[in-house]
Amino acid sequence: MFNSAYGRFFQLGYVTYDIDAAVADFEQRMGAVRIDLIRDMRDGEGNPIFIDSLSHLSLPGVELEVIQPRAGWQTVYSEMMPAAGEVARLHHLGFAIEDEAQWQAARAGLDAAGTPIAVEGGTADVRSVYFDTRAATGHFSELVFRLNPEKLRPLPR
């Protein structure tokens, strides 16, 4: 299987003001199958985080991620929100990193190219970084490294 310099493409990431409307639209219009829908996301101490709600849906060979940012918070999503009349807008392409060596090589490549990093973080199970590819592509790109893939749902192939 072909992997790009960023890893293996697996995800189209969208932002929305209304997660219910966006998920329903993807299900009805595209035939996407809902994997999950998580509301009122919190950190390990129970504090709100910058993502209010999150959903993953499946299409053959690709995952759709729908993100509703927390209202009133300035985030990496703020400038990419849908225009009037749109239910969702493309925010990023997601690329899966398979191991620590590939993660280090991809991060080094981004740094060497001077690619701006918009936000980087993670959990005990997942490490991710949004990098700013908007000038070239009109959207962000994301690297995702699943540290404990056996604990998480499989990614589309």
C-alpha cells in the first residue's frame, strides 16, 4: 500500500456549527455509516476542551470526521467554519502514521520544510498534529499516530 510523505491517507475532516445536521447530511446524502458521536468533550480532569462534539463516519476506504468546536473559543477551526447555507466545510486531510520512526521522520520533514504547526497534542492513546497546508491546498493536514491501536477502532483501509 502506498504511503505519502505524511503517512497513509485515511480521513476527510470537516467542521460544523451543528453536528446533528452535518452527521444527518453525510448519512443521507453520501450513505455514510456513523461510527460514533461524542458530545460535550472533556479532558481527563473533566474540564471542557476546544472540541464540543465529534463524530466519525465510514465510507468505503475513508473515514469522515465531523468536529463541532466549542462556541466562543478561538481554535484551529475558527477560520475554516462553514459559510451561511453550508452544513459543514472541509478542514483537513488525515494521514495515519504507523510507528514511532515514521512519526519522527514525518515531523522532521515538516520542520525541515518550515511547515507551520497549528496545534499539536494527544492522549494516552493517540498523538496528533495539525499542520498548516492552507496556502497550498486550502485546508489543514493532520498526522495521527495511534500509540495503542489495539485499544481503538480500526482505521479504514
